Amino acid sequence: MPGPQFAQRPLDERGLPEGYPLQDAWEVTPREVKALMDAGRIGEQGDVLLLDVRTPGELAAAAIGGAVAVPLSEIRAALPELEAYADRRVVVSCHHGGRSLQAAVFLREQGFEDVKSMAGGIDVWARDVDPSVARY
């Protein structure tokens, strides 16, 4: 499972820490998420949900615009609201990618068909896509 052990490694040609074991069936890169944003697919008018499963304290430290926040600990309770996205693409993010992968597994188990975790989380986002986002 991805985690903070990759946080200090240099980034490779994919924009991921060197040696990061990207699981294509379960993950997308932050660059791919940025491309979805640039195409207008994430946000109020978009067809892709960016779901951030970090805690409120983490969100206060750093956030990605257009993301819907539901802490991982509350995802089961939020399922009725999230079910509106069950037939749409969902990208889940967290700090380093571990919790978002857990959330992706859970959502697929609940019948969501197109759910992936953002590889490396907001940490890689801040390193590769948007350096104005704080790292913590």
C-alpha cells in the first residue's frame, strides 16, 4: 500500500515518486486528475467526483479546489449522498494514497463501478501539480 515512505523520493516521468508501484486498475496519477480538472470534468459542472477523505484538520492545512470532503471515518454514513455518483467516475484523494485506496475499495464493494485513488495523494499533488498547496 502506498504511504509516506515515498514522500522524499524524486519524482519520475509520471510525476510519481521513484519506485512508486502504481496499480492501474486502482489508481490515477495527480497529473491525470489535473487533466480532468483542466477539461472541466471535476467541479460543480463536471461529471467526475473528486472525493477527499482526509480529516477536517488536514483539509485546513491543504486542499484541492473542487473536491468534496468526506472523512474516511464518515464514508459509510455519507453513502446515501454519495450514491448519486455511483454511475459516474469517482477519484478519491487523501494525504499519501493509503486511505483513498481503502475508500476506493469500499465504494466498489458498494456498487460504484468507476472508482480510483489518486496515487501519492495531496502530497504528490503539491510536489508535482500545484506547489502552492502546502505539504504537511
